[in-house]
Amino acid sequence: MTSIEKNKSASRLIIQSHIDKAFTEKHIQWNDGLNYTEFIRALWRLFLNHDSFKLGTQDILGKLSEEDAMQLLSDEIDITKLKAS
């Protein structure tokens, strides 16, 4: 595994953890009027600014570009789970 793949894998685990925690703590909410891209950006801002997520998010940004990190977030979020809640 290359260092880029290792960084993506480690970042993916952090993002999955952040998503699970945000969902459990009801920080994530979906409504049908949301634009998906704006939803991902808002969720990323939450991860950047909320004390519960800041440290892990800064770790991700030490490994990946913000664009790559948001792409991982988009890949990992289960929109069907959100719509069902």
C-alpha cells in the first residue's frame, strides 16, 4: 500500500467515525429541499469547527487536500440512512 493509499484509508476511518458520531448526536439532518453539494460542504464545516470533530479533521487535512477529504466524505455518507431518519 502506498503512502497516499494509507493516508486515504486512515482518513476514511476518521470520516466514518465522524459521520457515525454526528448521526448519533443528531448533528446531521436531511430534508428534501437540500442541495447535496451544499449539504456535504455544511457537514464538512461542522467537522472543521465543532470541538468534537476538529482534531480528527485537522489530522485528515494533514494527510489529504480539503477537496479529497470532502470527496471521501461524500463517498462515505449514506444518504438513504439520512432520509430514513
